[in-house]
Amino acid sequence: MKTKSKTEKNVLSSELLILPDGRIFVQSLTQPMAELLCGLNPGDQTIATRAKKLKKENELPNRA
């Protein structure tokens, strides 16, 4: 049985397809990639919404 090394467990991966007309398709969108794409095109509401949604999902709950 093959096991993953410690470094492989912490690797995030997103796949991008950039079309000639500038459209970008993303598979397995990670938080860092969503933030990067949002920074490159802040006017794109679709990616901005995804970046905010992923960030909110990844935040730790507040403990009082």
C-alpha cells in the first residue's frame, strides 16, 4: 500500500483552463487560488463571490 508523504498531505491543487477569449475555468478551486484570481480581476463578481464564500467556510468559529 502506498502512503502519502508529509509534504503531499499539505499540498493544495487547482486546475485552470484559460481560453483564448480570456474565460477561465477552474476545477478544485482552493482559497489561495480564489483570492489570486479575485486580485487579478476584482470586477468579476462570480470569482469574488467564490473567494468570499470559501474564506467564510474556512474560518474557525469564534470561541467566547
